[in-house]
Amino acid sequence: MAGSYSVLPANIPGQSLAVAVSSRLYYTKTAAKPLAGVRLGVKDIYDVAGVHTSNGNRAWYHLYPAANASALPIQRLIDAGAIIVGKMKTSQFANGEEATADWVDYHSPFNPRGDGYQDPSSSSSGPGAGMASYPWLDLTIGSDTGGSIRGPSEVQGLFGNRPSHGLIALDGVMPLAPELDTAGFLTRDPVLWATAASALYQTNISFTNTYPQKILLDGFPTNVSSDGDAMLLNFVSALAKFIGGNASAYDIEADWSANTPVDADPDLGSYLNIAYPIIISQEQTTLVRDPFYTDYGAIHDGRLPFVDPAPLIRWAFGDSFPKPAALDQANANRTIFRDWVASHVLIPNSSNHSSTACSSSLYLYVGSEADVNYRNQYNGPPQVPIGFSNGRISPFAENPDFVVPLGVASYFSNITQHEEVLPVTVDIMAAKGCDGMLFSLINDLVKAGIVNQTVPGYSEVTGGDILFKRNH
């Protein structure tokens, strides 16, 4: 099949497992091919022509034929010159899973940072772990519904973007919830990040270098009690100086309570408490589970396929609420919150706010601060992802949310019984549609020496051998 791919054996006779990668010697970047020779890893919920998609489920992989066309996001990157190295692991059906305890069909990838036994986060687990591990991999594409790009980027010290919702159609991509699903990147190189975004989102993104002067800080430390605190506060100071702005503490739940939309609950946590799990569970049972069960049962005498515990628990939660009434109510609440954010918190320039920048403000929250989550811990059965946090703002408000690595901080590992280091990151949000402004800002911060590229290996700053890796 023209333009399709096939699976290469992942080993060489007499040698250990291997991955085939293309030489960079034969590619020249041009205006038409800005990603020429860029080695791309693809989260395994995206169709790639000629290759099976698993969605992290073995029964799905063997039930359905290889894709006859690549998903639209993948095809755009191919057209821009990217070279696909391979598919990369996803937690099952893009639902959040904890390493070891929840992953059954496939083993969770290893986060290479620190002691090497930290959870890689999910669901873009493979893209995150691969990007943090392999110097020969340039770029990975993941998806973010409720944090699936941001989480792996935060814990592995990568640049990652949840884009404004709707920047690209997700044809050929397994859905979790279409009203929340987005396609974005995980990478070490912010320049390549912006180039790839231009190729992926095309005319739906505009790069601008005028920045808002108002910085909102959600959950930031107020004094320095750790290396991570100092890194975060130093970044805020440098950012404010760079843009000529001012930073101030902000509490979105308190603001909502004081300026509640008509007929909405003034308690934001209660108002959106079950909105996310209702949306993802009821959408995915309809769009993925039900047809999957029907197709599998049709050729296996009515049997059900195996599914990991996390998706099953979420799907059962959705089944316990009436359809479509619960989904309609969850989306109604989400829409009211989205409109409130766009008119009150992160206001786009098109709404005629006083700033000439794309967004009225920059909204910052702490992504990671050398946080530990050991993969050898058994934390009980997976839970339904109820509740509201700053990580839920962008899925509900549809605005861009970018992870920026700042450096590393130390922690004492109960694995190695030694001081190790893990990433410190910040998330930066802006008004919906201001993705290009954030890409420009971050690259300007790189040029100013405020933000730096990261490297693969033990530390995002200095690299180094990954603990316990095989050296052959």
C-alpha cells in the first residue's frame, strides 16, 4: 500500500533489542518540509497507515486490521517531512493508570529521571519516557484530555503542550471525549516544538511577540523552603522583568465564588466535581467500548475482551448515571465555566480588553517540584477522577496549557537510599487561541537564557546515565 508503514523486527540476531532509526544525512529542511528528517514517536492511539493500533489493549490490537490511512495529525507531520520511528505506549484507552499496579496488558514505560523508578505519568507514557530517554528521538506526539501530555512532561522535564481545543481535527485518533481531546507534543527542544506546531496546526496558529503584563500565580510558594521553591520564584521574577509585568497570587475558586455566573453553584469544586469523569466515561463507552464489545463478541462466541481495571472502573461510573442527561448537564456546567474564564480570567484580544497582547493575562501554576511517585507502590484500586484542580482548567476552558521545564531539585530516594534529582516545571496558560503567543514567549525566554533546552538521561539538565539501564 503506497504511503504505508510496516513493523520492523525490534532485534538483531545475536544482539539485544534494537530500534531502527533513519539517518539524518539524507534530509534537508525546507519551507515545504520544515520537519525533514525529524524522528517522530507516535502515541499508540493514532492510526499509522499499514500498522495496527492497540490503544494499550491486546484484544483491540489483534481484533482490528492495520490502519489503511494515517490519522490527520500524523499525516500532516509526515507531509512536513517527519520520519516515524514507531508507535509508543499509552495507558489503556488513554485512561490514567498508575505504573505496575494498573497496567496489565502492557508494562508501563520507565521514567528515566532520578532513581529510574518514578511513575512516568499517563496516558502519553511512552512519548514522555521515550523523549526523556533517547537522544536519537527528536519529537513525540501525544494527546491530552485531562492531563495526558502535561503529566508526563512535568514528571520527566519536557516541553509539552495541551493546545487550544479544536486546533486540528482528530480523525483517525481514538477518542476519550471529543469535547476535551487535543493533540500536542512532548519534546526537549522548544525551537523544534514551535516548528512542529506550525506544521500540525497550520493556519489555526499565529505566532506573536506581544505579551500580557499581568501574571496570575495559582498555588505558588510564598517563601523559599526548598530548591524547587527558589527555582519557581526566580522564574516568576525573571518572567515579570522580561515582559515588563507584575505577578500576583490568584485563587480561581475564590474568584468564581465572588463572581459566580447566574444560576451556577458558587462552590466551583462542587459545580465541576463529577463533570470530568461523567464526560470521559459516557463518551468513551458510547464511542469505543460498546462497538468494541460488539465486534469482539461477534467473532468470539459472545465473549468479552480483557480490559484493565482503570477503564472498567471509569466506565462503570459513567454507566451509573442516566444517559444522556448526566452528560448534557456535565457539558452545560463545563460550557458555563469556559465562557466565564474567557470573559473574566483569560480574556482573548478579540474581546477588546485593554492589552494589545493575544491574552489579557498569563496564568501560571506549579507543574512539578521534584515530586515522587514510586512505581513499586501499590496504592489500592484505581479511582474515578472526580474533583477540580488547576489542571482541569484548560480541559474545561479550552485554552492552551504549556509545560515549561525549569531545572531539577534533589530528593532522597527510598529506592537507591541516595540523594537524586527530579524535574521542576511550571505550567503557563493563556486565553484560548493564544498558542502562538506562548510558543513565541517560551522561545524568547530561551534566547534570553531564562529557559533552557533539556537533555535525555538521568537529569534533564546534565543528562547522565540512566540508572539500571542495560549498557549493551
